[in-house]
Amino acid sequence: MLLTRDTLPKTIPDIAALDDLLCRQSQALIDDISKVDGDIMILGVAGKMGPTLAGLAKAAAPDRRVIGVARFSDPAVKDWLEERGIETINCDLLDEAAIRALPKAPNIIFMAGRKFGAEGDLSLTWAMNAHVPALVAQAFPTSRIVAFSTGCVYPFVPVDGKGSDEDMAPNPPGEYAQSCVGRERMFEYFSRKFSTPGRLFRLNYAIDMRYGVLHDIATKVASGTPIDVSLGHVNFIWQGDAASQALRSLAHCTTPTSPINVSGHEILAVRDLAAKFGARFGREPVIVGKEEPTAWLTDTSQAIKLFGLPVVDTEQLIAWTADWVARAMPSLGKPTKYEVRDGRY
């Protein structure tokens, strides 16, 4: 079954159903993937979003070789991928020789990076977020490379505007976000040097039922935990839509590489989202702090022009999340820390 707005379920009963939904392809994805030839290799496939993207790639191009590369510290992820026909390669991306030994796939999705706990070992954060991209860019000079980045490379912008567009110069607080600028600069430098086509995929808050901004807010409302609204506005996107747009970006690479913002098209108030969950749970949210006039927000006009609006809209995401949290379904236990304003993750 193809993914369309008309085929979305009212609820997501369990993790297996969630995985199936996340990996359900749209006709638009099939069409864009067909425009690029060759194998697809995903570097850093074992993170939160990697398995979704790999599964979606295989669903959209079942006759194509899809290769997932990671250290696979959790062998269950490797098993999950292989059950879906995705080849796996164990590789430490800090090892230059190991990177150069990888298959020369013409299509690369680069997802490796370090965020959670970034402040705990800043040298490792910089190594993963800036050194590894330089190694990869040099090892695959003729491949298309869609490199995951983050909207956190931008400075804070007024919440009553449209958000940062791709022409705004990166100028973020905190070493994590600065290291992400480093990642982009490495891919940009080598793209110019080798004429490597690519995209810098500036993603703001992909969510599924087990983690994300909505999960964070919903669980706090349900438990009566105070919600700090000082960073009071967000935008986010369903993980399946984000993964689809990343794969579709292979058909929209530029030479040299260039950024594209990916998120939901709406700027949403945390206070309003909390109120919607409060109404569903029958309890008043505990709000603390006061909204600041700025936040990390992106303008996704370019992505909408290329890909159209996300298939899953905000109200559907709220309904799914409320149902998931109300049933005490599993969480990844990884808060997004969306409310952090100083860049210290």
C-alpha cells in the first residue's frame, strides 16, 4: 500500500505497525528514486532515523542494492535491517582505511554524527561531526552525497517571522551546533574541489511515536511535569516524511552541494501544543517560564517547492502521539532537549 493522506491509520497499535508505517513509500518517492541510478549506501544507519530511511529506500526501490553501514553496537538493529533485505557492513567511520574499503556506491546518505551527550566529550563530537565528513567526502568524490545536518546551525530568529531560510549564514550558539557547521563546511569544501553533487539536509526535529518534541511535551503533560516555554516555538516533521525527503534529495543534488531546510511548514507554540494534549488527557499542563521572542525555526519553502507538503500533518501527529503516550507505549528515553537555548546538549 502506498503512503497517502487517505491511507493513514487512526492509531498505531504497536512498534511493528509503527515500523511498517515509517517505511511505507509514496509514489513521489518511487518517482524521484527512479531518476537516480545505482546502489544506495547509508552511513551511520544505526541511529534513531537510519533504519527508517533504509527500510523506506528498499520499499521504494526493491530491486536496488541498499547498504547500511554502522558499528552496530546493538546487533538487533543489524538483524532488523537484514530481515528487510538491506545489506549491512560493520564499520567504524573514524577509521579512514575502513571508509576507503567500503563499496563505491553512487548514492550516499550520510547520517553519522554525535548530538546526545555532545558536551561530555567535545573532542569526540568534533571528530564525528567534522573529521568524519572530511574522510567520507574524500573517499566518495564522484558519488551523490546527501548529508544530514540540522537547523541548529542557524542563529535564533524571531518567532513571529517565517524562520531561517537557506540564505541565512550559520551562526549558532554552543559547540555541538558549531561542529555541525564544521560538518557542512567539510562537505562543501570537497564538493567544490571534486565537483561532488550533494545536499546539506538541515533537519529540524523528525519525530515518531517513541521520541521527539511532541513525545516530550505529551509525556510531561501526562505526568504533570512542568513544561518550560522559554523556547516556546518549534517546527517538526514526521520521521517518515523526513526520510522520504532525504532520499528524494538524491534526485535534487546540486554541484557544489547546497543546503535545504526540512521540517514542518508550521511554526507552533509549545504552550498551544501542551494545551491540546491537556485536553486529550483531561489534565491541565503545568507551564513555567515565559516565551522568549526568538527560537530555532526554519523556513521550508524550498523543500515544499521540491517535495510538496509532508504527508502527515500536525493534527494527525498530535492524535497519534496522545494515543501512544496514553497507552504507556515504549519510549526511546532520549529527550530532544528542544528547550535548550545555550546549545549545550
